[in-house]
Amino acid sequence: MATSKLKRSRGARLGQHFLMHPRIAERMVMVAGVEKGDVVLEIGPGKGMLTKALLERAGKVVAVETDAALFEGLRERFAKEIADKLVNLFFAIFEILFLIWLFKLDVVPPQNLLLFLPIFINSVLISYFINLSLSFVGFWTTEVWPIRFIFIVLLYFVAGSYFPLDILPPAIYKMILLTPFPYIFYLPAKILTSHSATQPFSNVLLSYFWLLASYLFARLVWKSGIKSFSFWGR
């Protein structure tokens, strides 16, 4: 009890104010537009509320804390987080193997690895440039999150994250293939499980087209936004 009072009084003397509501931390990270490939430097993580929200979205978080007591608390908290995730991973692998054994599922070995690698790299870059273009909307409005939310919902459906796109009516399926979204998830997965190399090869070539198109579009949005960008303050 005395130790906790000492920590609270020390924090009060240092003028420390801790973020306690996870929803506020999540909102801050969303508004900041943090993505999976970002490296974030956080000065003074405190009790780690914002740090946890950053870790869920950023690629890497570097947190700097000078308070020794808070540092120990952070290390203990995130050690537990890592342990929990390892336990969840173990049971997830066990459940998958159990379902494969129970239903006698056929496990398809990877196919066309040489074709899969370039389209997989292209898919990551296409997704990056599309998200980058959406981030540049901040040049014109501060309401970036609604646009990003609509894009994520659209992406889950037309990228084939929820279901294979080829179960759709042929006309809709062909229409979706004319967009860059299937190249983010569905087509790389299809190439990895396809026994034919003819169609995957043409898909890889088209993925280069969409990579170039997404890059040029992001560059165009950047140049347009930087011309109209302005700010004010003290």
C-alpha cells in the first residue's frame, strides 16, 4: 500500500497524466493513420494503454520510458501479453490439426512458388500504395477514418478475404478482376493452390500493371495535395 502511494505521489510531482480508456487510445491510433508497416516512436508510454493500441496496428513500436517503476510495470504487462498470445497460437495450431484429422481434410501442398513470390510482393506494395493514397486525403479533410473504414469493408469483400471470388456470378467475377483488389489477397492465394501455371503467369503480369498504376495514382494524389496544403497555428 505504501509503495503504491509513493508511486502515485511521485507521478503527481512529475506532472504525469495517464491515459486510462482503451477506446480513446484506439481512436487516437486510427486518426493518426498508423499502418502495419509503420515504425512508431512513443515518448513516455506510462502504463502502456496507447502502446497496446499501437502494437495492434503498427509494424514496430519503440517506447521510451525514464520512470523506472513504470518501466517495470510495462515489462511485466507486455510479458504477460506475449505469453497469452503464445498460448493462443499453440491452441490455434492444435485446433487446426484436430479439424484436419477429424474431417479427413485434404491438405493442398503449395504450388507455383516461383510465381507466387512476385505476386505476393506486388500485393503488399499495391496495398501499401492504395492505403498511402487514402492517407493523403488528409490534405483536404481531417475525416480520414470514415474513408479508410469504407475501404477496409470493401476490401474484405472484393479481395476475396471472406470467400473465393469465383463462386460469384461470372459477370460480377470478371468485373472484380478488372480492379486491383483481387491482387491483394484472392489471386496470390489462388496461385499458391493452382496446379496450372498458364493463368497464374498472366495474373502475375497484370499485378505489375496494378502495382505501377497504384504507385502513379499515389504520386498524383500527393502532388495534388501538397499544392493545396495549408496550416495555421501559433
